[in-house]
Amino acid sequence: MIDPSVIQKIKDVATIREVVEDYVPLQKRGVNYVGKCPFHDDNHPSFYVSPARNYCKCFVCQEGGDPIRFLMKHENIGFIDAIHLLAKKYGIEIEEKQLSDEERKAMQENENLRNMANWLAQHCSENLSADSDEADKAKMYLMQQLRLRQDTINQFGIGLALKGASYSAAALSKGYKSEQLQRIGISRVDESGNWEDLYAGSIIIPFHTVSGSVVAFAAMNIESEEVKYTPDSSIFNSWNSLFGLYHAKRDILSNKKCLLTESPLDILGAWQVGIKNIVASCGKELSDQHINILKRTIPAKSSAEDRHITLIYENTQEGIKKAQNTGRNLVRSGISVHIVELPKNESLASYTKGKNAEEVQNYLTEHEKDFINYYTERLNKVIALKPQFKEKALEEVGKLLTSIPDLIVRDAYIKSCASQLKISQDSLTKFIN
Ligand SMILES: [Zn+2]
């Protein structure tokens, strides 16, 4: 339980303007501030923020309240979680009462691990900006091979793990414990008892939580270009974390749509051309938890069934297969799914390399397709080539259509898919039943 006096302290310091502005750009109007309402599809700024009353309210959908209520509604979290978010924002320590010694110890340990992960990110970032041959080589690689700009490198806190047992030694000398290094999966002890950096000589990309704390890393070996991720730990669960969400949150809100891609490199490439409402599942299949996070984060345009996600996966056999699996999962969750097919064999990272924002934006706009129509179209091509697969293909389409939770939406797709497949709605419905 949180000490009531601490809750009061948080209520006293949290100002509505600062809290709302983390999510909604505001403009001054008289003594108040206005912005577009994050709770409904708002074309005019209908959302009023009154610093004097420490209160916000939408004059169209009536949503609003004090800073705590705003966070609860906006982040879809409970009271206690909102208090924790505010405590963090304002640097207020929350004293948890009635925790068992064990719980307290576990919390403290996790806090130490987070501190170490944040320290490590900072350490690697300093390695990269240092004046050394290793740093020069890494910078050349980032800027010339990957064509990343300095502002992108800074934005994501990209760093360098030096060769040898460098960061392990630095962490230990900083007072972090050896088992902590092991617990977040960045170091190990070799047979002769020496510490070994598991990601030595790699570019290090920090993985942030939604509130901006570093909890894991993606590491790219400069020589092999292979990207690895640090393992799950007591502070990081890859099944409920999306890379880039911390940076993308605001833009997902303002664009009312989220792009979904595969790797941190895709995200960096997208950022370079001004596409910021984008997250990656980092080599994982999208889990139900991932989908719930996306549903919470993307504002619905009108109804709950109207959350917009666009998949941009690598255009290889493997990438398309992954995109199709992901698309099917999202359709089943009632999300409006779209897909952009990149040019053959390109990933978003490779495609954006050296291109300007307009060129990429135009491509994405021109090539964005409704996922269900795209899926049907692909099967249609298979049928044209191999008519013996027709039955199987119709079953596939039927399965996808059956999974659409909204019956009105489902009916509309039955109509459009039947016409795409040049069969009657009745014969398609047979496959659905
Ligand atoms: Zn509203």
C-alpha cells in the first residue's frame, strides 16, 4: 500500500498541463490551454486544460479530469499505476508499506538491475562518442553502411561495446555485482573465472520501457551484421515489450495508427525519413500481450474495432509468411489491419537507406493495402497458377473471415472477397460454415 501522505504529495505537485502535454501538444488560449482530444476523433481542438483548476476536459466527449484521472484513462491503467507514473515523472519516492521482506528485496534488486542497464547504455554511448579507433570504425559503420544520422544515434541512445571484457570490468569497478551482469544476460564467467562481455565489439541499441527506462539491449555485431537481443530477465519480458514504443507513443496517438515492423534497424530507418509511429516486435511472433499493448496505445477512430495497424515486413518468403501470421492474429483481435509490400528482398531498413522522406512516404501511401483483401489476392494468384489448390485456398480465406469478431465488418468482407475470388457469396459462406 502506498502511504496516503505520498499520494497527497503527488496530487500537490502534478500539474495538469505538464501531464497532458506528455501526450497532447497544447496551445495557449487565454488562461487555459487547448489541444486535440486524445479520447475521440477530434478535428478541432476540443480538449481544454485549466491550470488554475488543475483539470482537463473535452467539450465534445466529456472525457477528462485531474492528472491522475487523465493518466488512468489515457494509459488504460489503474489508480496505483497512475500514482507510480506520476511519482516517477516528479521524482517522488514511493514508500511501499506492508511489503514482505522478500518482496522488498526483489523490488530493490530489480531497481538495481534497471540502474545498471541504464548505466550500461550511457557507458556504451560514451564509448561511441569517444576519440578512439574502435569508435571511429563504429561511427563509420553506422553513418556510411547504415546511413544513420547523428540525431538518430542520439535519439535512440545508440552506443558501442568495446572489444575485450570492457563493460563487465567497468560495471564491476562501478560497484555493480557480478550476478547482476549475469541476470540481465550481458556477461558470463569463462572456465578460468574471468568475466567475458557477451556483446563485445557490437553496436548497442537500448530497449526502453514505455516510460523510458532501459531494460534490455539489441546488439549488432559490426562484422557479421547479426542482431541479437539480450534475454528475458526479471526486468524485461520480450513477450510484452515492443521496441520503439517509448519513442513512438506520441506519434501513434496523433496519427491514430501504428506501423509494425520487425527489427530495431527498421525503426531507425523509418525515423530517418520522419516516420515515427512505428514499433517492432524484435524477431518475436506477436503475442496476445503485444496485441493488448497495441490496442491500448492506438486510439480508436470511431469504434473499438477501428484501430489501425500497418504491417511493413521484409519482402522475402520468410518475411511475408511472418507478416501473414501477424496479420491473421491482429484480424482476430478486431484490429483493422493493413500491409505495405516493400520491393522484392527489401526490409524497411534497407529500403529507407539514403532515401528522402517524400519518396518513402509516397511509396507507403501508394502501396498500403487492406490486409484481408491482400491476403485474398495472394491466394487468388495461387489459384490461378494451381487450380487444384482452389478448395484449400477458399478454406484459408474462410478461416480468416470467420475470425473477424465484428459481424458487420465480416459481412462486408465476405462480399468483397467473394467478388475478388469471382465466386458467389453463398459459395464463400459455405467455406465459412
Ligand atoms: Zn473528446
